[in-house]
Amino acid sequence: MNVGSEVDDDKAVAMSDAFTADCPARTVLNHVSSRWGVLILASLQEGPMRFYVLRNRIGGISEKMLSQNLRVFVRDGLIAREVEATVPPQVTYSLTPIGRELAATLGGLVEWITYRIGDIVAARERHDEEK
């Protein structure tokens, strides 16, 4: 009987179950599914971008929110930050390999929403008329 191994297996399952409250996967899910997360990652799927290009690509995001989200994604290993030693410094953001994998999935979500927005708006209107 190998009890230590069973405990380690239980820990590993808890560490990878986003439905568990203290799971690190839940934290990353919250980062990715935040108000701006999907749009940042999907935008970088187009290729590396400088900060202001990315800000302009995502209508409505403030510089503060973009900066905060980029820091989180760099820490999560989803985005790479490259600083060129110029005056002023030029910073370019790009997806890491795992960031590209995630962005491909999120890109599908954005495409689906864009494709189905007419149906969604019609459903909202029908719902609001029933009230």
C-alpha cells in the first residue's frame, strides 16, 4: 500500500481542477476571462504589438488596465515582454507558445460570438419585450 502516492495524486487533481476554490487553475481562468483578458490575448494572436498599438486595437481599455493585465499575463507565462534599449525604451508584447495555444481557443470564442451576435441581440430583444 502506497499511501504517500495517493495523497500526492489527490493534491495533483486538486491543483488542476478549476472547480476547486483554491486551485491555481481558477486564478488563471479568472485572469483569462476577465473583462479585458480575452481581447488582449486574441489581439496578440495577430502578432507582436507595441503597447499603444495594442491599446488602440482594444477600444475602451485604459492604459492602466492594459498595463495591469499585461503584467498578469507576463507573470502567468502567456505573454512575453521584450524591451528594446532605446530612448525612450520600446516595449513589444507577444504571445508565448502556451499563450498562442490559449489565444487560438479564445479566438474561436470571439469568432463564434461575432458570428452569432445577431441571434443573441434578437434573443435579448424578445426577452425584454416579454417583461
